Amino acid sequence: MSDEHITQRLNAEGADLLTLAGVNDSNLVALSRITGVRVSLRGDSLTLAGPGDAVERATPVAQRMLDTARQQLTLTPDDVQRLSEDPGDGNGNGGIPGEMRLALPGVRRIIQPKTPGQAEYMKLIAENDIVVGIGPAGTGKTYLAVAMAVDALARKRVRRIVLARPAVEAGESLGFLPGDMQAKVDPYLRPLYDALDDMMPAERVQKALETRTIEIAPLAYMRGRTLADAFVILDESQNATGAQMKMFLTRLGVNSKAVITGDKTQIDLPTREHSGLIEVERILRGIEGIGFHYLTEADVIRHRLVRDIIKAYARDSGME
């Protein structure tokens, strides 16, 4: 270990400096706290100063922060923490393949996986007709699937997107809620709307919904339909029964792709054994064209405490 203090200057040209620094320089503060170096940003120069070994550790992390800012991706202190845990090689290249980056039309940024697990998940979606993504909350299961669907629609690989979700929490109480059926179930579909709003301009989302190019509906609405030339996503699939899951999977028509997402620790059905997600995991494994991917707490991209909360609950339930 070197006690000699050194200074390393990195070229920040082309980087969005607000993205790089973060709100109130929060990203630079995080880099300094994590690595133990002094960090300063002046013009097009990002300077790291401190003990030689600390600067050596900080340099690839800072380089990846610069790369992120150049690509108009989001960058938060939690992202800086993740970059420090997987700094990649000395040039700032980590274990996330660049071909998984999506430049969606109408939004001024690129969507890409933030962990190797997420990158593998997106690769599996690209290579298979049906993918089952299983993992805890906050791992990007639904968000990345919607991004892949929007990209496929923009590239005219499919003609429409269908997003479905079981409205288990509504149960028989739907009739007591005000409004027509769509108004009754919309609150349970809100997370899907939120993902779309993040990837398409609002007016484009509204037009796509009006023309049914994008359809968001409860799982029960899928019965009796054939979905051809479509990218279909079933969210919260742990709350679909075995019969509902079979019904959903047999809706697929020609040139269609399906992504099924779920979290086996959040089953709201009366008994765990009735979950269609548990069932397909047992029945469909090994079939060519169907891929299974498991995301873990290492892939959580929400607040840094979410990862620790998930691990704590797993320990308490004996699943870890």
C-alpha cells in the first residue's frame, strides 16, 4: 500500500456535468466517501487526490461515472456505490455489455442495465420468445421488460404491446369502486403506466393507448384472445393462479414475445402452492425458447436500504 499522495486528472469533456456531480455534488461526495480521495470538478477536469492506493481504486469508478454522464444515463450516489463494488478494468469498463443499451425514441436518455444480472436478463429477453424473470422488488424486472417492449415496438418488430397484471388485491370488491371497469382496475395497473411514462413522451403514450397500440389490462381480460405480433408482459405473476397462467401462455400468437415477472416472496394468493409462477417454474423449465432468470438483492436499484431490507426479511423467513 502506498502512502504517497498523488493527483489524477480525468478528462470530463463531453460529460453532462450536472449528471456527473449530482444534486448538491452528491455523486462526488459519495465517490470521496467510498474511496477516501478528495474529488473536485473544475471545467472539463475531474481531479482525484489522495494516497496512491486510494486514487488507484477511485480512478476506474470515476471513469465509469464519466462514461455514464456522457451517455445521458441517470447517476445517483447509490449508482456510485454499485460502480465501486464492480469497477471493472482499469479503463472503467465493468461487466455490463454495451449492446444492451436502449436508445428509446422521444426520450433524451439511454436505458441500460445497471448490474450484470440485469444485463443477462435483457439478453435472455432478446434471445427467447418467453422469459420468466423472478426476483425481489426493485430489481428492474418490469421496468426493463417494458423498455425492451417499447424498443421492439419502435423498431417495428411487433405491432403492439400488451401489459397485464392480476388484480388480486381487488378481489370481489371491484364492484364497490366508482367508475367503469377500467376506472376500477386502473389503480392496480398504475406501476405499468409509470414505467411507460418514463420511456415515452406523455402525448405518445396517450395516443398509443387510444389506438390500442399499447394495451394495459387486468389478466382476466386476456381470456379468449389470440395475441399475434405483440410483446406481452405479465407483471406480478406470483398472484396469477395456475389456470390463469396457462390461459395467459396459450394466448401467444405468431411473432409474439412474452415476459413474465414475479416475486415468489410476495404471493397474495390463499396458498403458495396455487401460484402460477411456482407452477411454471416446475413445469416449463428445459423447454427450448423459454428462459428463466433469477435476479437477487445484488440487482436492486432502489434506495440502498432496500437491498438490506430484502436480505433481512429473507433471513427472517429462513430463505437465506
